[in-house]
Amino acid sequence: MRNSTRSRVDPFIVMDVMEAARRAEEAGRHIIHMEVGQPGTGAPKGALQALETRMKSDAMGYTVALGLPQLRQRIARLYGDWYGVDLNPDRVIVTSGSSGGFLLAFTALFDSGDRVGIGAPGYPSYRQILRALGLQPVDLPTAPENRLQPVADDFTGLDLAGLMVASPANPTGTMLGREALAALIAAAQGQGASFISDEIYHGLEHEAKAVSALEISDEVYVINSFSKYFSMTGWRVGWMVVPEDHVRTVERLAQNMFICAPHASQVAALAAMDCEDELQANVEIYHRNRQLMLEGLPEAGFTNIAPPDGAFYVYADVSELTDDSRAFAAKILEQAGVAVTPGLDFDPARGHQTLRFSYARASADIEEGLNRLRKFMRDRS
């Protein structure tokens, strides 16, 4: 049978790196994982206990398409607690992870052939999901002087139907301040472009608190997830906030695309939101790991790095070391036993000269990985 032209998306390279690391481990090697943006911790204990209790009395059938009302209300309360935003719970839609949110947002906002701007470097699945939906991703090459975040001049005159930004960003960890974010929203809206804010790494900030687009405007889509701060990657549950007059549109799409997000995951997510002590303890690990990286990577020879304000990544320019980041990453895995991600995942034009290092795992793993990287670079020179 034939395949659609829409299905011709690029592979998610980090998943290929994970598979290569798995094969190495299967062969008996000890691999340090700096490739994947997955917390080393699991779901909070309170979430597991709540689900265990609920499963004894509930068949866990479908929920309504918008999600459990209690969870939507609790998410709305989070915006008051974190940002001082009085959010109507009716605007909250529970999704099958942030990926489900992207599918719903792109389908609700754009028509086939529409052009959507995304910062480069940026999360690779934005580009591939847009392509799979018959939309045109438009890479906006970002500059170091702009903290590798888009600015209005990057998309002036590009005839965009939408603009998507992330703060803190993957792969750089850089954030947009209130003024910069407000300028992007105003510029996009001034050009008639819908604005989507990926806020999946909120809660994982190291110094300043991340700004939500909802602090600035109600005429935006905001997407978040329980994967990162709440340490629930495999549970596949997230949420989106949309303008009130878009709720029914997204609801109709969600009914047909997903029926609902996983019921069990929604129950666990609701309980996870009240496990603040455990979650903040996880954040303290990331703070420590970030400091280890900021000291250890330059000592190993990776000196040109983006300032990681949040998330759990360091993005490094390795143009002085290689012109083939994919081959270089494979060599690091083979010789040092450290899995890292080549920048081609995030920036097709310039990613052959960059690497992303994740520090989401235990501090002992980060220390061991840095020791291996120092030795690799020393033996290489």
C-alpha cells in the first residue's frame, strides 16, 4: 500500500539515540543517560497511593472529553497559585500529554497549507506534527544575543498563521522575560497570527520564575503537561488552556481524536498536584545537577553553552570540535558510554554543530557522566 506524503516526517533522533543506548546496555555496558528529557524520579508517592485506592472502587471507564472536572478545577487553581491569574476552569482541557495538546491546537487553529513559525533550535516534534497535519513549519533561526529565543523581527513579513514558543525552551533551557514574551504576543497578534505557548517546563526554573502567556493575554493557547515538573512522563496526561470561545471547537476535536485522556492518569495527576514537598525536592536535584553541568562541561572542553534558566538541559555549540554532531554523539556513546543528543533534532540548518546534554537523572549519574566526558575529551586531544 502507498503512504501519504504527510507521513514523510523525519525521525525523532533522540529516540534513535535511546535505542542505541539500550542495545549497548543489553550487551552489558553501563550507559549514562544524558540524551533524554525524562526525570530520573517517578510519579509522586501521593499520586500512586491515590490511584491504588481509586482502582479498588472504580472501573476507570471513559471520562468526558474535556477531562475530569476536579482536575480541570485544580489546574485552574494552579494558575492562581503560581501566576496570580484568575482562570475559569471551563477553559482548561485535559489532554493525552502535551503531544495531544499540540495535535488539538494545530488542528483547531490552522488550515492545510498554513505557515506556522517555530524557533530554531526548538523541540523537533513541533515541526514533524505540523508536517503530518499538512501545515508548513517555518523555522525561525534564533540568535545567541536573543538567548536563542525568537524576536518579532524574526517573523516580520513571513505571512505566518501562527507562532509557537517555549519558555523554558527545549533544548536550550532559556526563558523569555515578561517584556520579551509580551512583545512576541503583540507582534504575532498584530500580524493576525495565533500564539501558542509551550509551558511544559514551568516549575523547573533555577532563578527567576517563568512567565505564563496567560499573565499577558487571554487570546492565546497555552500547553502544559504532567511529564516534567510532576515527573509523570509515561502517564501521558497534560492540559491546554484556550480562549473561552474556542473550548467547544477543541472539545469536538478531542471527542473524535482521543475520546479522553487516560482516566487512571487523570486520577494520579490530580493527586500529584498536592505533592509539593516531593516535587520541590526533585527540583533541588535539578538545581544541583545544573551546577555540576555548568562547572563540569567547560572543564571537559564544552565551553560555548546557552544559559540554562530552566528545564534540565544544556545546549552546547561544538563547532570547534566537529561538523557532524550525529557522528560525534555516536562516538561519545561508543567510547565514553554517555548518551547525548545531536543538535540536528532541534535545528536542521545548524544542529550539525551542536549537542544537547540532559541533567534530569540522579546527581551521581551526572557526576559519573561528566567524569567520562572529561576522559573522552582528554584522550581525544
